[in-house]
Amino acid sequence: MALKVSIDTCILLDLLFDDNIESINKIQKCHEDHEELVICGVVYGELCPAFIKDGKDIDLFLSEMDIMVSFCNLSDYRYAGEKWNEYIRRRRFICPACGGTIELKCDKCGEEIKFRQHIPSDFLIGAFSANQCDSLLTRDYGYYRTYFPGLRLF
């Protein structure tokens, strides 16, 4: 039985712009293994500006890549909201590769400087992938391991 593999936006942008051979190889491996490739509506929305800018057809691209579009359900939104709240509470500079954190303080007053590296759509992609798919194809391992530890990544 084929696995259902969710694809993160960064992987598809790599494919579109030939930026990362590792991403291209991962997609090819999924095709060879007859995996079911899917993106959530949020990824579709994040891809649209690249296609509009270049005058390309996003639906044709997805069809040629044999990638289906699926949508978040209410439990995905709730789960994403829970993880977003956790992120806000824990907010630190997080390494996208390993998930390590660093704390920054203002040299003048000593106040902790917090920075938002992610946006709510990142959490919707994670929740959708965790709830509706078998794994997520991404480059952002540290973030997803931190907030979606049960999600299989590759």
C-alpha cells in the first residue's frame, strides 16, 4: 500500500526553480516508490505567487508532478492552533536544521529579544501532515521535529 506523503512548500519551490538537487531526488524517489503525493490548500496558496509572477499554470505543474491538493479539516486547524500557542510560549531563535535554540538579550536593557521565524501557515502544514498523511517531505526538519515530534519526516 502506498504511503500518503505531504509536501512542504519549500520542496516545490526547489523543484520549480531547480534550487536543490536533494529535493528533486526526494520527489523522484517518491514517484519510484509509488507514493501518493499531496499538498494542503495552504501550500497551494503559498505557491500561487511564484506561478502568477512567472505566468505559469500551477494546476498544470501539479498535475504533471502527479501531486493532489487536499484541504485541512477542523481538527487540523485546532491542532495547528495548539502548536501555534506552544510556539508563542516557547518562542526562541530555532535552528531549522537541528531544532537547537539560542537566547538573545538586548545589550542595553537586558530584555530577551524574541523573533518569530514561523507563521501560522507553517503550523497548518504540520497539522495537516500529521493528521492526514503518513509523512512530510520538507527541508525544515528542526522545526517540525520540535512541534510535531510524531510526524515522520524525509
